[in-house]
Amino acid sequence: MKALDLDYAGVDLLHNDERGYMINEVNAIPEFKGLMSVSGVNIARRIVEYVINTAKR
């Protein structure tokens, strides 16, 4: 996310058999309920941990 100066973002990808993965859009304030339900990862907790660790630096 360096190109957009974002620490956290959602990236929507599309897949094309000929071109591979392509970025559809980048969301600066994405929702992540769907991703949490299929990944089993508590994304909100990970974001909070990242913010705390970044603030400590």
C-alpha cells in the first residue's frame, strides 16, 4: 500500500485466465466480515495490534 500511502486497505482482485490477477479497486476503509468468516482470522484484532505496535515505535 506504499503507492497509496495507506497502512491498511482492502484490495479487490479479479482473475482472468489470460491476464492473471488484476486489481479492481482499493478501499481505504474496507469491510472485512466476509474475509473473517472464510479465513478464521480476527482481522479487527490484527489491525488493533498493528496500530499499537506502530504507536510504540
